[in-house]
Amino acid sequence: MGSIFTSDTEFRSLMDQVFTLMSEDPDMGPRLRAANVPQRFAFEDLGLVVNVRPGYEWESENLVWEWTDDVDWEPRVWMTMTSEIANRYFQGKENIAMAIARRRISTSGDVKAALALIPITKPVFALYRRVLQAGHEHLLA
Amino acid sequence: MTEPPAISLAEAARRAGIKPATLRRWVDSGVVPRPQDGRWTPASVSYARVVARLRKRGHTLDQLRDASAQGRLAFGYIEDLLPTAHSDYTLEQAAKETGLEPALIERIYSTIGFNSQALRQISDDDLQFLRYCAAGLAAGFPLVAFLQMSRVYGQALAQIADAEVRLFHLYVHEPLMRDGVPGLEMAEEMEGLARELLPLASPLMDHVHRRFLQHFVEQDVIGHLETDAMGEPLDLGRLRVAIAFADLAGYTRLTEEEGEEEAVSAVERFVENVEYTLPEDARVIKTIGDEVMVVGGDPAALTDWAVGFQMLMTERPLPRIGVHYGETLYRDGDYYGREVNLAARVAARSAGGEVIVTRPVVEQSGSHLEFDLIGEVRLKGFKEPTELFLARLADDD
């Protein structure tokens, strides 16, 4: 499969932690919710898709995500990358503009809206690295 | 916070540099707010001093009364939080104390941007500042570099101080004025806020400076390695860099159609987006209106950024970007020379959504990009034509 992750399960578990970190962070969570940019991430090497949206008014979570395309909302932004690039991206090691030019990430939809999320999500880089340092050192970029 | 000791009218007048009778008259005529319970406070004394200063500058009492009623004189209190410059040393004494030649002290002052009056008011703090300068030079930092650094410090810190005062004025003073808060109350409120904020400025700046210093030291190490690898030494003070100019196509039209506020917001979003997405070794050197000048060490990375950035910018006004790679003169924290001018001209030839580059950029760039030759173009101000290329993602095969 060529992924740097030991299994699909490891990848999904870590991405779940990334979204949880963003959702539960007192700064990032409310700002991401307010930004209201549902995103669809496709990890082509693993054949996985995750759809992320802001929590609805009646939901306590700032972010809600499902590992399927069978969701009842439409993403505003589509991003496709490999699991390795996703791992680098969430560590702040993949510059989005350069990654697009180097065909490591492809985007479509309301890309401008996605751009507005960059400064909001920056704190997750350090948090994700901390997660990796606790048992997933092979993934540190 | 302990209450400041009460000050008599005579003492207040003395501190303001006027006669007690004058101060009493100003209070009676409403030029200076009447102190509560007749107790003069440092804030109310400052108010009187501001009025005294404006009187000396020729403002009439009527003008001052109006300004006072509108709360426009209240800002003057804050200067009391800053140490007053005493003339403790002459230039010659300062030179003797620090070991710096008087002419060099004059040059340092002028380079930093202090006015000529500052040389006649050299205080203990100024002397300490000059000792630091002397220590820097004694440590072996070349004078030519030291003076450039002084100019950068002066310009950057003047901009910071100016922004601090303007932002305080716009977001604290003006709202208080709009709310009709009485002059003295407004002054005391602002003084309280400024008293809490001022001590935070130096540690904040020190931290930010250290963080940036760490970043640029790392970049310098990388730059050295890569320059050494290229084996082409440059003259002293010259750097080979990638230069990008980017602006918003149709900005003038946008301003006309949407108004200044919307146009300025568009520029702010554009500059922020540039800053958020730049490669690690590149940074915004300056912005001029809607134009941004970016410099980086790696032409391939900067071109990748430019092409990727255009793909992220999908709505009007679209950016126009030009990238060039060449030898520049590094002076006072900025980049100068023919190649910088050329880069600006290249950007001016691009249309919204385009990235136009020169041959040196093409030669350094990766195979994931394609470069369509536009042709040899005579750019404004250049005798020789320049080969220009349109950069884009390589077609999928």
C-alpha cells in the first residue's frame, strides 16, 4: 500500500484525534464552527474519505465528521492527498500553496473558504506532533 | 492601586509652567476641566500642561475650550507615563563617557531617526543606549552593518510607536469621545489603560524579536549551505534571491465600484493570505498599497508558491504575480537594484490569475511546472528585452 502508517486503523485513529483536538480546543473549535466550511478529505492511497462539518446549533460538538461520503450535507471544499501528505500537513510541514503546485494536494470547491481556515488551524500542528511523540514517533516529520 | 497624593493649585501651576492665576482662569473659563473636589491629580496637571503647550504654539483659548469640550486634549496625559528627557550630558560629555566620537554619535542618532533636538537632551538612558552602541562596535560588528541595523531599528520601532499611538487613539480615545465621556474622566481612564499596557510592550517585543531571530538564523544556515553549494561568491552586501511582486488586478476599479472600505479589506485579506501561505524561507518585505514584495532564498519554492497561490485565489480581484531570481543589494533590511526593478516590471506584465517569470526562475524550477514562453519583452526602463514565461501546473499525462 506504500503508506507510512502501520495500518488504516492507525491512520483513522490519528485523524480522529486531529479532528477531536480541533473540535475541543477552546480557540480553534468555536472559530472553525463559526467559519462554517464543511470539508471533504480524500486519502487516495488508503481509499478513505472523511467528511467534516461544523456542529449544528443543537449539537455540543464544534466539529462533526464521518468516514464516508454517505452524509446528509454537502462539502464546500474538497481536498485530496495521500495519508503521508496528510500526516505532514497536520504537522505544519506541508505548505498548502506549494503542495498544490507540486500536486501533493488537490483542491476544489470554495478554496478561498479553506484558505481562511489556515490561520485558525495552525495550533493543531503542535498538538498533533505531541500526539505522535507519544507512541507514533515514526510519523514525526 | 493607591490614590495619588493631592496637589495644590500652586504646585499644579508650577508643574504646568504657568502662574497660579492663569491656571485658575483657565479652569474658570472651561479650558482646563475643574478638578474634582478641588484636588489636583497628576492627570489634571498634565491636562494643564498640554493646554500651556498649545497656548505657546499660538492656539486661542476659544480653540482650546472647544477641543477640551470634545475631549481632544485628553490624550496628552499619557506622555506622563513616559520618562521625560533630561539634558544631563552634552554631546562631548557623552562622547567622553562612551568612547564614541561626537560625529559618530551624531551619525547614529541621525540613522536611527532621532531629531536634532535629541542631541541636546542626552539623558542617562540615552547614555546607556550609546554605551550599548559602543559595545556592539567594540565587539567587532562592522560600522557599515551597524549603521544599517540602526536604521532598520529606527524605522521599525518608529512604525511600532506610531501604530501604538494611532491604534490607541482610534480604538480607545475616539470611542470615548463619541460617548461624550467628560475630559478629565476620559484622561484618567486612558491613563489607567496605558499604565497597564506600557510595561507589556517591551517584553512582548523582546519575545517576538527572539522568535524571529531564531527563525532567520535557521534560514541563514540553510542559505549559506546552498550558496556554498552553488560556489558563486557575491560581492559584500549582495545577495542572490528570488523576488516576487504580487498585487490585485483591477484594484482601482474595485475601489471605485465597491468603495474604499471594501477595497482595503480585500487588500488586507490578500496580504494575510500571502503571509499564511509563503514558503518557510520567504517573507513579505513590504507592502505598497495593494502590492506586496516577497523575497525568498529558493526560486523554485517561491515559484511553486506563486502557482499554488493562484490556484487558491478563485475569486476576483485576482492576484497578478511576477517572479524573478537575481543578485540584489541588501541595504537597511530591504533589497535594491536592477533585479528588484526587473521583478516589479515582470509582475506589471501579468494579468489577474497569472504568474509570469524570467529565465533564471525557469532554470531553477521543478518539472511539475510548465513554462510557456511569452517572448522577449522590452520592459519599461530596461534597454535589453527580457524573456518572459507564463508559469503553470504541468498537464496531467
